[in-house]
Amino acid sequence: MTSPSPGKHPLQTGTFIKTVSPHIIEILGTTTLDFGVIDAEHAPFDRAAMDLMMLAGRAAGLPLFVRVPDFAPSTILSTLDLGAAGIVVPHVDSAEQAAQIVSRARYHGGERGFSSSPRAAGYGMMSYQQAQQAGDRTLVMCQIESVDGLKNAEAIAAVPGVDGLFVGRADLALSMGETGSRSPKVLEATQRILKAATDAGKIAAMFVASNAERDEFSAQGASWFIVGSDQSLLRQAAQAIASSTAPRPRSA
């Protein structure tokens, strides 16, 4: 997957993966999803678990991104060395932070440490130059989910090496003091962030709960969607075949 060029980006749909099991990746790989996003921010993924998930992604032919828990140099380095197609970085509030993240994710003009031994470098099968070129094609998505991030959305989108802006509506609503992700002020802010991305020729990305929301925000310029998660998909499918709509009583 290569960095985008200015212009319209194709519609792509993936889902969050929150369950630590390579079988989830294997199953999703039998579908026509474009990608998956391992949620290392809110789900219990350590480096060993992430390694297995990436191995499954390669075997299933499903590109895997990672929503990292932070943007420390070691976090970005280990995630990309494992073979992630890119990173989604939460709580990016300024252009300075965005530039720092890009630097940590890039070899040329950046500070990413090099090794020929990890999966990302083909376990030594790539040349020095090939491994660096491949590494510098991974995507960097900056998640905008605060009042400060909203204020600086246009500046963040303008940072060279930032491939897209990802709208985090839930935390954005919290930061704005709103009651939910569909309040009028949050929807207005969402539209501003999407426009900031598309005006800069970058990917406009976001999480949505359904295909109906995907269609709604696609009309506003978004093109890279995370729809639900493995957990929500499992629950919805199970509920659809359940004999009762009432919750099952829980034991004390």
C-alpha cells in the first residue's frame, strides 16, 4: 500500500480488531474487507500477540494497520518492524506532534532505526535500499479527537508525510463537552476535519458504527472507514439468530 497522491481517494472499508486471536484475522481474510485495524490503544495487545496477528494478516492477505497506544519512538518502531501497513495515532493535537510522529515512522528524513531482520524487511531478503523504501511507504494516520486537534486540523493535514486525518468522534465529543458523537457541534467539527484532509489531498478517515453512517460521511469526503469491530460484528450476528430480544439473565 502506497502513500496517496493528491486527488480523490478510493473508498476503503475495514474494521477494528479487539480480540487477541489470529483466527479472527484468518476469518476476516476470507471476506472482501480492504484492511483491518488492530486496536492496541483499547484492547490487550502486547508485542508477542501483535506479532501473531501480523503473521496471520500476511497469511490471509489482509493488510493490517495498528492503532498504537502512544507515539513513543519504541512503539512506532516495533509496530512497523512487525509488518504493519501503517499506524493510526490517537490524540494528535498539533502540527509539531504530527511532524514528530512522521519522523519516527520514516527512515529517509526521519529517525526510525533500521534493521534488516524483522518481517518488514523480509527477514533479510530485502536489500538495504528496498527495506527502507518499503518502510517509508507505510501510512501515517493522525487521529483528531480533541478541541486542540480540531483547531489545528488544517495545519496537521499540511504536514509532509501525514497520509490522512482520522476523526475520533467519541473523544472529540468528550473534549467539546457534548453529549454524544452525533451532536450538531460534533458533526460540524467532523465535517471540518474531513474537509481539512481532502483540501490537503490527504485521506479523510473515520470510525462509523454502520454502513448507513459510512454512506453519510462518504458524501462529505471521507473515503477510509473503520466500521464497527470484530466484537460488534460477532454480537450483532449472534443477536440476529437469538430466539429472544431480551438480554439473558446474568447470575449473581
